[in-house]
Amino acid sequence: MKKFLFLLSALSSPAMADEAATKQDFVDANVISIFYHEFGHAAIDLLQLPIYGQEEDAADNFSTFMIDALFENQAATAVASDAAQGFWLEALTGNMDYEQVAWWDVHGPSLQRYYNHVCLFYGADPDARKEFANNAELPEERAEGCPMEYDSANFAWGTVLDDLAEAGKYDGKLVLHSDGSQEAQFIMTVLEPEIQILNENFSVPRELVVKVESCDEANAFYDSEDKSITFCTEFVPHLFELAE
């Protein structure tokens, strides 16, 4: 798959001195990562893709793959780092005690999702991302196989993106809707550039609505019945709490 070198949003380095801006970067990056995870679910449904294993794992891989494919390297690394921290902090706040992990859940444990995300992003460009892997404390035993893990993801998702990018094949677009709240506007500001770039370079089999609205919970999900992605506004305060 050819790489689309676009800087989709103005994300600063996570090492910057301004603490408030660093928190903002963390929240922005996780909104982007979560959105692409749900877009992965949408792609699986709309294209009727075969999935071997957990669909949640496939959607996680799609999100990481999109961050690498759509962003220039410096911006991609900043987004991937903050998204990884999101998984790590979810593990910390959710209690990392073995007996407290919800092994029955369709989502993998947050700590495992952290290492999967780090490995896949590192494997996409191991020569340029050694520092990223070191900072993330990716074990050497896992790091050795990460380029092959990326090649596998590229074989699967790269083909899908090439299909979506084929001129004139589909005429569906992503449409962004908001409930008009302040929290929704915050999320809209982050998602609008992403959706604009997606619509300029890809198409989907039918219109895909992205709703930003209150759900009474910090959540995001794809609805296969009405073909929509919902991003709950409650995620904003939750992510800022994690950023603390």
C-alpha cells in the first residue's frame, strides 16, 4: 500500500513544556485512535471482510495501521505514543491485578492492547522508531517479530485501503453529525480534519454517519444496523481524567 503522508491535525510534541497542551495532545490523539478503531469495525461490516480471531483485535490493528499510514512520521509517533499511554493508563486505573481483569470481555486486556499497539507501530519502521520502542519498554523478545506483525497487518489492511482508494469504485462518504454541545464541538474539531482527508482519498460502499453525542457513558461504538459510528461526548472528561 502506498503511504499517504498527510498531517491531519496540528498535534504538538508530547515532550513540550506546557502541561495543558500536553494533556490536550493526549486527548486529541486518543480521540483519533478511538475513531479509527470504530472505523475499522465499519470497514469490516460494510466490506463484509472475513475476520480470523477477535474483531476487536482487528479493529485495534486497523487504528494503529491508519496512524502510521496517514500521518507523517513525527506526528504519527506523537499520536501513537499518546494512544499507547491511553491503553497503559486504562490498565492502571482499571486495576492491573490478574484476578480483576475481565477475561471474558471481547476487548483484550488494556495492557495487552498497549503492547500490541506499540509493537505494530514500531514494526512499521523499526530503524526510525527504536527510541519509540525503548521509551515504551517493548521487550526485545516481542520487538524481534514486530516487523513481521506489521507485514501481516499491511497485507490485510493495506489491501483494504487500496480497495477503498480505487477511484470511482464506491460513492459513499463519511458524514459528521453533532448534538451541538461544547464537548461535542471539542471532538468535532479533532475529527473534522480526519474525515475530510478520508473523504478526499477514500470512499465506502454507502454513507457512513459519524455521530458525536451524549450517551451517558464514556464509550464509542459502531452500529451495524444503522451503519453509523457514535462517539460519546462523555469520553472527553474521561480522557482528561486519564491525562491527570
